[in-house]
Amino acid sequence: MIKEVVQRENAPRWYTRFHVSDYVVLLHLPFSSLVVDFALIGAAMAQTIYLDRLIPALIGVFLAHQGSHYLDEVRGYHWNTRIKNGTLYHLGLTFLIAAGSIGVYLSFTVNFLLAAFIIPMVFIPMSYSLELWNDRFHSPLWFGVSCALVCVGSFFLQALTLSLFSVLMSIAVGIQGIYIIILYEATKNSATRVLAWNVLKGIVVLWNLIALAMLTARFL
């Protein structure tokens, strides 16, 4: 705590005035890379990768989950940021609207069936973070469903069809998503905090390498 106070005092005035460090915290790096990894893995399973579809999809997925981070902070300030409620709501909804807009664009320019993946990929993070409908969607299961949809939706975006391989891989991704949330909850317990964080870091590295390996195999 003393170290944090010293760092804030030594930081530039604009950095402390606008609470830049709090916005950096809400990026949840490098864990945010996981959803991007899942989208990359989905695309890498397709026979042909269309970059003009992949790049907007990656941006949309990233924005959707960034939006959920801001909305989640409203519900209890889990990360102890000093960002006002109004700012969290505005930024969170702005990110989700931007993600949805990218989804609408892809649906109109690629295939209308993409809406079947895009709508829940925006709806679930919002419902999860805001704990809507008596926390019905605020559970590891629904986070896992969201991760699975990112993977299989990214594959469909490229191939415009589904395959048994893509479905099975997406199920595996969804199961991993469930355990990620379970581990995250374990970081809040002093008895399991260190072990849970170390396992989570290992998971991030693992999926980063899997995504990199699959993309390398596709392009090389």
C-alpha cells in the first residue's frame, strides 16, 4: 500500500488526476488476451482465414469483454478503482454498443446467421457483469458458454458452416472458461490466492501458445 502511494505521488499530475492506473487495471491484462485467443483458435480451425473478417471480429470480442469489465466494477468495486459509477456505465455500454455494431456490420456483409452468435456474445457479458435477473447469468457456466460462443462463432465467421472439430474445440474452450472463473473466485480466498493466481497465469500462457501455434501452422 505504501509503495502504491509513493508511485501515485511520483506520477505525472495528469496520470493521477484522471486515475489512469485504474483504467489500466480494468483492462485485466494479460487475462483479456484469453478471449482473443479463443477467437483466433476458432478462426485457425477454418480452411481459409479471411483477415477482413477476422480483424473486426477480434476487435469486437475484445470490446465486448472490456465493456463487461467496466460494468462489473459498478457492482461492488471489486478492483477498488476510483472511477465514478456514471463513467463506468457510460464506458461499459459504449464498448458493448461498439462491439454490437461490429457484429451488425459483419452480419450484413458476411452472413445474417452470424447474429445467432453475436447477440448472445454481447448479451451474456452484459448480463453477467450487471448481475441481471437475480444473478441468473452471473455464474461460471454462463462465462464458459460465452467463451465457447466466441470460439465457434469465430469459426463460423470464416467457414460459414460448423464442423464436429469446431464444436468439440469450442466445448473444450467453454469448460476451460468455467474453470477460469472458479480459479478467479479462489484468488479472493487468502488460503488459495497464490496457487489460484499461479494456475491462472499458466492457463493464459498455455492458450496464448495454442493460438500462436495454430496460427503459425495455418500461415506457414
